[in-house]
Amino acid sequence: ALMMRTSTPIRLTLPLGIALATASMTSLAEEAISMPVDDAITNASTKHSRVIAEIKQKISTGLYLPAYQLGLDNQEAMEGIPGFDFYFGLAALESGHAQQALFAFERLVAENPEVPRYRLEYARALFFTNSDEAAKREFETVLAQLPPPTVQDNVERFLAAIEARRGIREGGFSGMLYLGGGYDSNINNATD
């Protein structure tokens, strides 16, 4: 299912009825988490800069799916450019393509491990692909870098959701077993 997010907190329903209140990543982008992406845009070629700026603009207006599609159309030529990877990954994540986002953010974190925003988005991508242990490690790394309080609160919500999912998975066995008996008077249904 496609989920659109606004710049205000929303309620996200997780599998098995767990609910998590999260803020959109657009609002997290407004926080004071360092992000050298805009420098990367100015360092890219003119054509690449235009594509990155267009994806960024679509994201800023909540047009995540068109931003993602534009990124897909330019992915082969532009993946590996930090500005492209960031905004394409964000568009992918916000439009429900977490696996695609995971690749972009993984590349960014590998090349720029000191940038908390890249790690935060990578953690979110891991969370939405149900890679809970890896997501937990990345969220904890973000918290260790002392982000702004609103970001800390959002990260804590994700960590709580991971613990809740773990509790459900480890909660034990449940199921139903039906036993019944009877007979069939039709001799033609008998086994050989």
C-alpha cells in the first residue's frame, strides 16, 4: 500500500496492530541534523543538479511517487552521486519502496559514516524492511550523536516499535487445531 506523509505527525499502523506515531521525514529534514547534500547538488554536473533539484522540489511538496519515478528514470546515470542518492532514497522511502531506499542510504552511510542524517534514513529504511536488529543498531548510533530533541523523540518511537515487534515475535505459539470424527455410509468412498 502506498503511504503518503505530510509534514505533521501521523499515525502509522504496523503489522499485527502495533501502532507507531511518527513524524514525517520532511519535518526531520528541518531539524538541525547536519546534511552535506546541498553541497553535493552544487558539485554535480548541471544536468544532474537539475534532476536532483527537481526530485528535492517534488519531495518538499509531498509528491513522493513522482519524485521516486524521476529518480528511477535517472538512476542508472546518477546513482553514487550523494545528492541524488539522498533524495532518491528519501522519495523511495516515502513512496513505499523501502528496499530501493535501503540501497541508496546504505551507499551514503558507507561513504559518509559521519553524517547522522544519512544514518537516520538508513535506519528508517532498515525498519521498514523489517531488519529490526540492524535498524536498532543504526538508531542507537544516531542517538549517540545527540540529535535535536524532536529527532530523539522520533528515534525513541522507532526503538519502541522494534521492541514491540520483537515481543510479538517472541510471544509464543498460538494456533488452532480442529479434530473431528464421523462416518460415511457410502461404500464407494472407502480406500483400497
